[in-house]
Amino acid sequence: MTGVIDSSRLPELLRAMPKAELHMHIEGSLEPELIFEMARRNAVSLNYPTVEALRDAYVFDDLQNFLDIYHVGTKVLKTEQDFYEMTGAYLARARTDNVLHAEIFIDTQTHINHGQSAETVINGLYRACSEAPTRYGMTASLILCFLRNLSEREAFECLEQALPLRDKIVGIGLASGEIGNPPEKFTRVFARARELGFRLVAHAGEEAPPAYIWGALDALKVERIDHGVQATQDSALMQRLVRDRVPLTVCPLSNIKLKVFPSLARHNLRQMLDAGIVATINSDDPAYFGGYINENFSQTFAALAMDSRHAYQLARNSFEVSFLDAGTKRRYVDQLDAVFEQFAAPN
């Protein structure tokens, strides 16, 4: 990045700069209006009388409290078209935030338990992703997440169900409630996914202690840590993350909504960036947590008094640690550089 950017233009810069989103659960993008529309279409009864009543319920004490209501929304998804429309709605919204690439988490285990097939889920999502370059001027790919509250045997079954569609999935992840479900529980299934050539990520160190991050790195051998904010409790872990340039996909508004931090002003994102951590900003479950990616940027930067240097680093990190090919990464970083040069140029 070259040139100095006036701090008064920072909010505009955050909105305008190209970025990638690497931590977003597609089911968590289901806005209440779309939940009600799909419920009517699929004859699904909801326990909330209105859109407003459902949105008012989005007050959570912790991760499990959120997951309980999150799964209510997933029950309205019944057909391949539903999954296609949900994904298209997110991609259209992300593109307005100048997201050029999205790596989307999917949760087939939940939907299979609701009676859908892996094919229905993945084909619907993939169809929207495959249309993203022409419809939205961006790219998108899918990461299949195992639910850590279920058994490793069930994770193996999930992997086998997805293998006929493996060309539509770029990576394998691990999500859902951390506490009591350490990464080591899934060592063998992640080893199998690695043998099959999938890229590997895992949620770790959101609510659980730094030991879960160590486990994700050493037992699962993941390439990225999703969340990872508890790393600052362990100086040796921080040194390793910096040395090995392990990316963290941080979700600030999610962390506040789930009470990981008492306020954004207490968030440790700036501390980690200034320590040399390769961090990114993401929205996690934007329909539930009060903001898509640009809202995460704007609120976090205001709360932590970060500047254009932090903005550039976060955006560049997001492209460099994505699972895109080198040429596409370079093209997106060039677009990022062009925006920063435009903002740095004298009026």
C-alpha cells in the first residue's frame, strides 16, 4: 500500500475496498423475511407469529443458545431451489459490500436430519456459486463443515455422502458448539479428508481455550483457524501463529452477540494484527448477529481506532489466505491496490 489516506475517508474506504469473506455459514444468512417466505411455500409451521417477533428473538446468552434458534430457521429449507435462492440472496448482498470472493460454510448433517439429501443441499448451493461470476461479478466456493456435537462416525458418514459431489466442495471444516467437543475427536476423519485432497479448516478458540487451537493445528492439521480469538491467552501459541502465518477468520459482531467479549472496544483484533497475526474480518451468521461484512468492518474500526493500514492488511489477508488459485488472488489484490491508490491520490 502506498500513500496516506485521510482518516475522514476511512468509512468510505472500508465500504469501497474489495475483500473476501472466508467465514460465513450460509444458513446464518437466512433473513427472517426469507424464512417466512420459505415456510409458507413449504408448509412449515413456525413458532413465531411475525417476522418482527422472530427477529426480536435474536438475543443470545451464548453459542448454544444461538444454535438452538439457528436450527429453527434451517427447517424451512426443503428443496434444491430453496438452497439456491438462499445462496443467491447472500451473494447479491455480499457483492454490495464489495466482496469479490466468498468461501461458504455448509452444514449438510442438519439438513439430512431434516430429510434432505446431500445432493439436494450441495447442488442447490453450488448452482448459485457457479453463477456468481456472471450474475454478481465475484467468485464463491463451498466448505463442508462437520458438526462437532455429533460423533466422528457420523462425520465419516457425512464425508462419504458428499464424495460423489466432491468436485463441488473445496474444503472440509468443523463447526458447532466447541465446549466438550475438542478437535482431537475428529482426528481420523480429517486425516481421511486430507488424503482426499480437501483443504482443511476448523472452528477453534471462540469460546473454548487455546488448547482447542493447538488441537486443530496438531491433530487435525488445518490450514486456517476459524475464530481463534482465545489465542491471546497463550503467548507460545501467539508466537506459533505469527511464525507459521496461520490465518484466523475473526467475526467481531458475532463475538459480541455471543458474549465472547463484553464490547467491541474490548475486542482483541487490533492486538492480534499489531502482533503480526494473519487475521481477517468476516460476518459468521450475518442475519442473526447484526451485520454483514461491511458492518463488521465499520463498527470494529470505529471501536478500536484502527486505520487504513489495518484495513489494507485485513483485506489483503483475506485474498492471500483464501483457497483461490494464485492468478485469481493476484487479480483481486491488484483491484484492492487500485482502490487504495485512488483514495490516497490528492483530490
